Amino acid sequence: MRFIDLFAGLGGFNLALSRDGHECVFASEIDEGLRDIYFKNHGILPHGDIKSIKAKEVPEHDILCGGFPCQPFSKAGEQNGFKDEKSGDLFYHIIKILRVRKPTYIMLENVANFERHDDGRTWRVAKKILTDLGYEVDIKKLSPHWFGIPQIRERVFIVGSRIGLSHFKWPERQIVPDISISSVLDEYPADARYLSEQVTRCINAWQLFLDMYPENMQLPSFPIWSMEFGATYPFEEETPWKMGPEKLRKYLGAHGKSLENLSDEELFLALPSYARSKEDKFPDWKIRFIRQNRSLYEDNRGWIDEWLPSILDFPPSFQKFEWNCKGAERNLSNLVLQCRASGLRAKWPTTSPSLVAMTATQVPIIAWESRYMTPRECARLQSMDELRYLPEGLTSSYKALGNALNVEVVNRIAKSLIIEETREERGSYLEQEQNVV
């Protein structure tokens, strides 16, 4: 069957549908560099910005595919949804094509938060529009690790069909024993990028924290914010910004630094970065994390005060730590690590952290080889093994792979959704529809 690939990126939909013999007849991608890579890998040169493409210019097709931009709906962004000025309206450009070309099937992908965005109103609006166009639609959250692929990456998938969905079943989650990130790794690859001295020192500092942490105590499940160790600034009833500098001067800031003789500017810079926000009251989750970290310090201040100097010279993101592997041996060199804005994160070596549109420093770290994952290894996490070409430059490659969808997951959905014998039936179906109109 014929399909189109909108917001095409590296061509995840193309790979998934081509595996079963479907033909891509049109693609659209705003990024010029990705258009060139798409042509090299798939033999079709995508058109540019979808906003500049008229629906009647899009050829007839049976399947419309698109991973429309997720930033307006992501928990990591401002969550403006369809109101987002930059990309929130791109969903409606999909609708314009559906109105004109009326393909039998729709396959769309977005972030896990899409269905819940704006208390579910965003999905209800999208569902009503698609239903009014004659599609029966369904939505489900899926992740590659459900199917033996070592990446936890929850994404929402939307399917639609003009012939109903009675034949369709979502891929069922599988219990896969012994899943391991090692299945996508090369051993000491020649193009590996090794850790900087600063990252290595950061890992060593948090390893020392783990070594000094009492063996008979369970490690915290909440993020560890070392800036709260020794801090006394108020945070529960009002924020430092609401309180103002004069009242704050009798308290202690990040890591117990006195605020007494500082200028107004110096005072706020001496607070943790997350405590400088201009709001009257912190959200409940932030209040809870601050409270938990201060209790952790009070219960362990003897050995924490001894450890604290090892972390003071690092940027704020390196002064935070997340232990996401309850029950694991307290040895960071055996784990998968990731440097994020939320801190150094430690995970079991079974799965990779979710690939995001990363900077080069946010790429998963293979700690036992003291290196970052390579772009080719990240491609395997997206089931894109067969891509011959990736963008030039590490940052471009990691960003494109972080925005990509998992090919194996999409292929499983497509196998259940697309009924080959409906291609000829589609013409008579549309003819009947036009006669009714």
C-alpha cells in the first residue's frame, strides 16, 4: 500500500512500513540536513515545512503516518498543546491532508503525556476531529522494552481507520527474560567518546557518597539534592523570592552558605537554582523533595559534612543524584548512567534511559567502559539498525535519534492495522462515500 511520512525525521515510519512491502510516495521534513539523510537512506527527497505544502499537492495514499512535534505536549516543556504558537497547529495541517486525500489508515505518534495533556481535553479535541472525518480511532501508550528492546521509552500511538478497527489489536506486552543493554552495544568501539575529567570526577564524588552511606540503610528513592545539605532558607509557606532579600539574610543558602553579608544579587545566586523561581509558593513536589533532603542531611550530617567538599566545585546539575536501581550493588561502574539537568542518574544495565533530543553530554554512559553510547548503538535502541547513514556530527546524530520513534514498535502496530486486501476496496468505498455526499 502507498503511505506518506510527515515530520519524517530519520524515517522511522518508512522503515517500519517498508519492511512489509508498503511504498512511501511522499515525505515532509522541515530540517534540511535530515532531508538529505532521508534521501540517502530511503531514496525519496522529502518536501520541506508542512505549512508550505498544499493538501492537493500531496499524492493519493492509503496510509498517513506522522510523529507530529511533541514539544507542545511534553512534560519537559511548557505543555501549551494546540495553543503553542510554533508547532501546536501542525496537527491541523495533518487534518487538511486527511480531508482532501481521505486515506484508509492513520498512524500517529506523540509523547506519553499527550493523552493526559490539559486534563484530557487535547486528546478529546483530536479524537472528535478525526471521528468527524470518518475514522474510528484508538490510542495507547507503548514502550520498546515491552518487546525485548532495551530502552524504556513510553510513547502514545494513535491509529485510525475508515473501515473500522474491529480487526485491530494492539501489540501485547511480552515478558522478556534477561533483557540487557549489552545486546545493542559494541565492545570498546573505535568511535566511542570517552568521559571528560569533570564527568569522571562527578561520578567518583557520588561513588564516594554511596561508599559512605550506611550499609544498613536503604538508599533514597527521591532525587538527592546536595544543595539542601546545610540549607535553612524557608520554603514551605512562601518562596525566597516572595520573602525578599532582607528577611532571607538570617538564613543559610545552598550547602549551608551564609546569606548575611551578600548583595541582593549575590544572595539569590547563593540559593539553589531551583529555589530562585519567581513564584509565591513552590509546587508540592518541590516542597516534598526539599523537606526529604533536609531530613536526609539531619539524620546523616556527620559523614555528609565530611563528604560535602567533594561536590562543591561542580555545576548545579552535577550536585544532584538519582538512584533508580533499588537493590543494586552500590557500584556506579556496573550501571548505566546519564547526566541530566535533574542530576546524575543511575539505572540498571538492563535498559537504556529514554533517548531524548539530547545534547552530547546527556547521552547514556556505559560506566563499565567509561564512555558514552555511540550514535550507532543509539540507532539500535530505536530498531534502526539498517540505516546506512546518520547525520554528521555527534550532536546532530543524538538529537535526531532522540526525536525518532522505535521502528519495531511501529511495525507491530502496522501489521495489525493494515489489511492488504482493502486497497481495491478503498476505491469503491470512497466512490460510495462521494455518491452519498
